[in-house]
Amino acid sequence: MADVKEIIEKLSKESGVKAVIIVSNEGFAISVASEDSKIDADAIAAVVMMGEKALKSIGEELSLNDLKMASYEYEKGTILVRRINPDAMLAVLTEPKAPIGSLRFLTKRRIEDLAKLLQ
């Protein structure tokens, strides 16, 4: 099995992906893969963590159980967020025309590997 860095590096090379970040529950970037030096992974990690907490509250209020995945679609791109385990999330930042369906599928396939590696 590949290690965490290899997995996120491979995801970061998918069409339309700008960055892949493993985010801790404290809002820190645990691991980052991006060729864009302008990406502030720590700032993104903090915001992703706050957004996930808000969505978790909505899910609890509506009795929807655990949040599995969230998609934030903006004019200039999308952020996909998947829960890896109770302590970490995967955030994928994309360009506007990225193949979101394909990326949702790929991230879902890699979550189990990441969860095993981040135990």
C-alpha cells in the first residue's frame, strides 16, 4: 500500500485539482500536495475544519448521523471534503471545470487506505 504522501500526490495530479490537504480536527494541515505555491494550506485547513463543524451541527439537528462528504462549489472552483477518520479530513481544491463526479469517486476509493495509514 502507498503511504499518505503518495496517495495525496497522486490525487493532486488528477485533472483540475489544485491542491489536496489532509486536515486535522484542530484545523491544521497534516499533509499537503500542491504545485501552486500560492496555496495557504494552513488557512484552508482552518476554514475547512470550521465548515465541517457547522455542517456536522446541521446533520445532528436533523438526525442525519455522521457527515461523510461535503462539496463547496464556488465560481472559481470547488472544495471536496471527506471525513477520513474521527481525527482527520481530506480536502481537495479544484479548478472550476474539474470533473467533480470523477473526483468524488476517486476520493471515496482512497479514504479507506488513508484511514488505515492515519490510525
